[in-house]
Amino acid sequence: MSKPNIAPPPLSNDCFALPAGVSWTPVDDALALLQDRLTGVTGSETTPVSDSEGRILAEDIQALRSNPPQPNSAVDGYGFSGAAPEGPQVMPLQDGRAAAGMPFEGRVASGHALRVLTGAALPEGVDTVVLEEDVTVKDGHIAFHGPLRKGANARRAGEDVNEGDTVLDAGRRLTPADLALLSAIGIAEVPVRRKLRVAVLSTGDELIEAGDIAGPGQIFDANRPMLLSMIGKMGFEAVDLGRVPDVRAILKDRLDLAAGQSDVILTSGGASAGDEDHVSALLKQAGAMQEWRIALKPGRPLALGMWKETPVFGLPGNPVAALVCTLIFARPALGLLAGEGWSTPQGFDLPAAFEKHKKPGRREYLRGRVRGGRVEVFASEGSGRISGLSWAEGLVEIEDGARHIQPGDMVRFIPYGSFGL
Ligand code: AMP
Ligand code: MG
């Protein structure tokens, strides 16, 4: 039988170039849109400070008490009043001592010194402390070399925080150090936002659960465990919505379920415009779908929409693209929905340990890590290379324009930790 006279589609000169006639939104424009349009959706509750790490403050916090609350000694030594002039000093030692939590009751006479320990409230008549290592004690006197300025080795009341000062702003995600600060100023409970519930759903006929017996063409769902744990690490409440095949009715029911249980839905897979891309199709049907053609590698496309008043982030199915889109777009968006301010991940400019030619027109994120002060990138840029995600410790961000990076050139490295991972 003779073959029909059909030709394959013409190969484009550069099959990875951006499609002609389609406008691609730059990453920064897409981020600005999200920042502009999203606001907090969670209410607030009160929680003990001891349980508040990672929670988002719902109100500004004012100090109930100054830190330190009273002047105190920064060292173990001997306290007295005023500056000591240049040269050898001898002072009579007054009876008693001041220790942390055991204040000296009474006044230290002018020209006398008192034994004081670190953290002790300075008694009346003491504003300066000489270090015990610098002192000789004999016959009820101390001797040391001046000069010593007035106030040396002493902490002023309120030198850190004054009562009534606003110490932390609404929207702050509390760190372990914040818990120390809150406790130091007398705060036992804080108003925080209810945790944002983020549902995670995988879509695709090919997906099965790790541990299942794989049939032909089947692959294990890798995105869901990754996304669920990312959500948890970012301080949100992850809601596991499981997997659905590429069947529109099933997906629709699952989105309904997700909308009832969560504040925002992350799906992966099915977000393009193909036959089996039911996430984008359903969102389009619901009339609340924006296909975001973002000038980004890896990552296109991203389907953003609303399902029953719940925002949906339709992430690409490729695990690398799903991770990058989650870090770059979903994470700051979730932060806003959760009542946190907009967050820009902190990157660091470091010399490259690699060479790369990059074309203009889109931003690129490579999987990278730092060794010996230089940024290495994973050998393959393929967006299905899950081992590269695991190898990496962060993303290398290469700006939208063209670049020829040579070893030693500075590149921007953003550690996973800067995204809250
Ligand atoms: P899609 O975005 O649905 O066209 O999927 C793009 C690619 O990502 C395909 O090769 C899928 O098999 C793959 N993929 C989709 N979802 C997952 C997942 N949950 N885990 C691993 N790979 C996936
Ligand atoms: Mg799919």
C-alpha cells in the first residue's frame, strides 16, 4: 500500500522559542498582578506565645514592659557611681551584693563599690561596673586601673525596647527569636491569623500512588507529597485532596470538595490547553479562569482561577515546573491570602561555577547549590528531572534578557530556605 502524501509539520528553527503572536507576561508583571489583587482571607484567633512560632500576627504588638525593665549589670564585677579617672583607683567595698533576681536593698554610698553579678538590677548609687577580671580585692577594698567611663558595663533601662513601643507588626510571621522578644516584654498570648488551608490535588490518568503496582504507562504521583510538604514547611495547613484521573466529572466533584475544605487549591497537571487538560477547561467553563502565559522557564502554563469562590492555582504537571511555579508565584500569593505581607525571597549574588548561554525573552530558574562559595547548577535542565530538584539547594535566577554566563560571573542564587522551605 502506498503511503499517503503527507508531510510532518515543518520544524521551527528553534522549537523551544516562544510561540509567535502570543504575548508572554514577564514574571515581574505577573507577580505585581498577584500582589495587587490578593488580600487576606483568614480570620484571627489568640494563641499562647509558646505555640506561636510560624504563625502570622493579626495585630501590631506593643511592649507591656521595657527591656531591660531596670538598669542592670552586663558583667560580673563591682559597681559604683560615675566615671573613674585615669590611673590606679582604690575604693572601699560595701557589704552585700546584687545578683540576678536578688537585688541589693539600699543605697551604695558615694565613692564605695558593691559586688554585682551579671543581670543584677543596679542598686541606687550604682551606674558603672568594673569587670571582676580587672580588679584586685583585698582588705575590704577593690583596686583597678582607670579610666572607666560612666555607664561602662551597665545596661540602661529600655535600651533595647521601651514600654509601649511597637515591636512587631501585623503580618509578621513569628520566628523563634520573636518568641524571645515577645516573652521579654511581657506578652504571653498573641493574636494570630487562622492558618491558611491549602488543598493539594494531583491530576492525570497516568498517576498511581507510590507503593502501588505500576501498569504500563503509569507513573507514581511525585508532585503531591512534594507540594504537601512544601505547604507545611511554608507554615500553611496542607489538605490532601488525593489524585484524580483526567475525567472532568470526577475532577469537578473533587474541586467542589476541596473548595468546601480549604481556602485555596493547588492542582498539578492538566493546566495547559490540550485535550486532557481538564483543570483549565473546568475553570474556563466556570468563567473564572485566567491562563497565565508567563515568560518563565520552567513553568508555563499556569492556570489561575476561582472555583466556588476559592482561588485555584493550576500548576504544571512537570515536577520541576510545579516546584518552581509554587516557589515563585504560589508562595507569595499564599502569603498574602494568609495575612502575611508580600514576600520577596532573599537572593545572593555569587560567582558561577558553570557556563550558560541564555536567550532573551523569559526568566529562567535553574536548580542550583553553592559549593566552595560558587554556584553550581544541575547538569540537565529537563523539567522532568526530579533528581535535580533533590540535588539542588535553591534556584539560580537568570534575568529576562539575554546572558552569556561564564565561570566566575556573578549570578543570583536563592536558597530554598529563602522561600520558607
Ligand atoms: P501535564 O501538565 O498534565 O501535561 O503533565 C506534564 C508532565 O508532568 C507529564 O509528563 C505528566 O506525566 C507529568 N506529571 C503530571 N503530574 C505529575 C505528578 N503528580 N507526579 C509526577 N509527574 C507528573
Ligand atoms: Mg496530565
